[in-house]
Amino acid sequence: RGAKANELEESVAQAIYELQINSEKLKGPLREVHITSAKEISLGEGKTCVIVFVPVPMLPIFQKLTKERSLIEELEKKFSGKSV
């Protein structure tokens, strides 16, 4: 709470904002959401993963977006070479 966002969190937030502006499909759902944290972890064999944490009340919105794969695919394009 109230902590300054780190570089990864800033870049994830910026990517979500850009998707909100540029994607007609994601514009509506992303308008009302925000992230609480983002972390990058190593999966081994040179692979990394970005984990995005969201507030519990917004979880159903993110689950719907991830089920449709649209948000994940767009974020993986922004963070090339990393799983989201």
C-alpha cells in the first residue's frame, strides 16, 4: 500500500494502458481495472515469466479476459520472450 511502483510494475501498467487506448476489444474491460503488483520469475532454461497481481474484487474481470486469451496474448507481445 502506497509503495512506489518498481520498473516492471510501471511497464506492465503502461502496457495495459496502451491496450486500453489501442484495442477496441479490450478498451471497455480494461478501463475499470488496475494491478497491485508485478513480479518476474525465472522458469529455468533461460525462460522468464511475468506474474501480474490484481485486487480480489477485480479478479473476475481478469479471469474473463484471460479465459478469452486476449489480454495474455497482447501482454506477451509487449513483453516478448516472456510468459504472462
